[in-house]
Amino acid sequence: MQLLIRGGRVVDPAYNIDDTLDVLLDDGKIAQISKHLEADGSKVLDASGLVVAPGLVDMHVHLREPGFEAKETVATGCAAAARGGVTTLVAMPNTRPATDCPEIVTLVREKAISTGVSVLPAGAVTVGQKGQVLTDFAALKAAGVPALTDDGIPIQNLALLRQAMIEAKALGLPLLDHCEDRDMVQNYAVNEGKISQALGLPGRPAVAEELQIMRDVMLAEDTGAHVHICHISTEKGVGIVRQAKANDIHITCETCPQYFTLTEDEVLHRGAMARVNPPLRTQADVEAVRAGIVDGTIDAIVTDHAPHTAEEKSKPLPDAPSGMVGLETSLALALTGLYHSGLLHLSRVLALMSTSPATLLGLNKGTLGVGQDADLVIFDPDQAWTIDKNQFVSKGRNTPFHGRTVRGKVKCTISRGNIIYQEG
């Protein structure tokens, strides 16, 4: 089937395209991009006044299935992704059982087929994410994993981590690392600082993140592995990555909208809804993260979409689980905080959310090049709307952004030429 997207502002960072053009999709691929295209018999979608861009690639998502279907399922998570303009996502392995073998990788991928969203499960680095025995990296790669990670359970055994980097490099797989020293952060709820003191709670110190970033930088230099720092949140952490890149060490990193939008003060207003790992930090950290985005130190914007049940998040702050949902709000928050604020051009925001993460993972995604998969997001970059958690299609309602007015609204999401979300 052919679909002609007519008259939109086509923005493709991969080819430096930013122009009013028509886009013809045929048999799930990009067939033509030009002005005044004609395609007899094609379905026509009028994109006048809207931006037409590559579908977003979110390389850090928790779909929860198998094992935690009360929080989210592959189907509901992918529906949320489609509503947010995400056509490709990487699912973290902290499921039950963990994604530590080809069978679980296949299970998750098969569950995602009917959703239209491309779901690529990341493989666990260690069996059961227990930090003791490495998984079979070659078997996981053969099953289709784009990367390896133990996600929220950072590996503390440095000999094992070094061996993991050596083996991952040999297979061409990046290692995604959540950087927090587990002994220093325990299960603490907030950043160590004025808010933890005001609440009388132990805090998660910034240095717990920074020490592990430095550790990973040194091991990446030693092994030559590609190490990707997850959800970077501190001023010094950004500085460490910036220096590592200047030294040609194969380090990349990501951040999330909460780390360039919110400070630790949010905990006073939102309680457990503002509890995340790593925690929301200081204004100086927020400004440093923004600076790292602007100067290219930070390579990708992801959500770390982490749904929990209402019952779990209603617990007192010290007892509630960490995490917030983000798939349905990430584009709007990035446009509001980075594009409409004047920090970045629109093309650069889209690169951080599509082209760059696809490139980091070696995926043939994140571009509107002719012959590529027809994965697109169509959005109004200026439309103002108010985030309402009660309208989410994700099972998770745990967001500190409820009630916030943002600019940028997804109108249509297309995956492999099929419309998988259309407003209304």
C-alpha cells in the first residue's frame, strides 16, 4: 500500500533536510521525498503545518513483561510508545525471568510484533542480573539484542566487568551502564543535599554516580570497549564524559527529560512521583546537563520509562519504588525545554531522539532515507497542551509532570508504512 504524506516540514537530521516536501511510502519503505509528488491511488495524509521526522528511537525503556504485567505489558508499553512518536525502543532486561537468554529475547520480540513498534530487548550482562556469571553474549547477539546491560543493578565486581567489556567489544556490542555505587546509594530515595536534610532522609550522593562513570571510562580506555553511560545526571559526571571524549575513549551517554527539566525540589511537591534513580539533582546539575546536550557531550535523550502501579507509588517516599513513565511525554518535554527555549535547533532535538541513538546501536533506523523503513512521527511543534496522567495509555501513571503545560503534540506515528497511532 502506498501512503503519500503531503506538504509537511520534513526534518531529517541524517541528511540535513529541513524543507516543505512530500514523502511517499510504499510497501513499508520510504519510496520518494520531493516537492509536488503525485501518486495515483495512494492514500493521502495532509501534513500541512506539521513536522514530518524519523520515528523516535528510545534506547532505554522498561516494558516490565514478563513478570511484572501489573506495571506494564509489551502491548501497553508499545501503545504508549506509539502515542509518543517512538517507533523503535530498547527494552531493559530487568524482567522476571531476566532477559539473560535467547528464549526471553524471542518471547519479548514476538509479543511486540502485533503492536507495530520495533522492540529490541537488551541482553543482561550477568545471569539473572546477579553480577556473578556472564551470560552467553554470542547467543544473545544471535537472538537480536543490540546491547548488553544489567541496568539498575550496576556490576560491582571489576574483574567481571572488565571481562564483560572485552567480550562485548569482540562482538561489537555496546555495554550500557547504570552508574551508581550500590553501597553508597543503598535504597535511598533522594539526592544527598538540602532536600534529604530537610526531610531527614539519607541521600544518594552525586559522587556515587561520578565514581562509577570514572571507573567505566578507565575500563573503556583499557579494553577499547564501547561503554554507554545511562541517564547521566550530575555536573561532574558530564565533565568526566566530556574529557573522555576529548581523549578519544569510546564513551557515549544519554540523559532523560527529568534531568534537564526538574531539580530535587520537585520531591517536596510531588513526593514519590519524583523519586527516580539516579535522583533528581540540583539546579547546577540541571544546567550542566543542558550544557552537555548543547555541546554534544550527551549523545541521546531517552525516557527510562519505568511504570509502577498506583499502589506502589502511593507508599511513603522511602518505601516507594523509583521510576517514572515517559514515553508519551518525552518529545513534548524535549521540545519545550530545548527547542522552544532556544537552546537547540529542531533538527538537533530530533537527532538526539532518533538518528543518534540508532547510530549508537548500529540500527538501520532514525532516518528518512529512500529505501529505509518507513518509520515516521508527524507532530505539531507549537501546539500547547497539558499533560494529564489519566489520559495515558501506559498502565503507569507515575509522572511528576502531571498538570504541566508543554508545547509539541504528536499527531501521527507510522511504523514500516503503517499508521500505528493517529490523534483522535
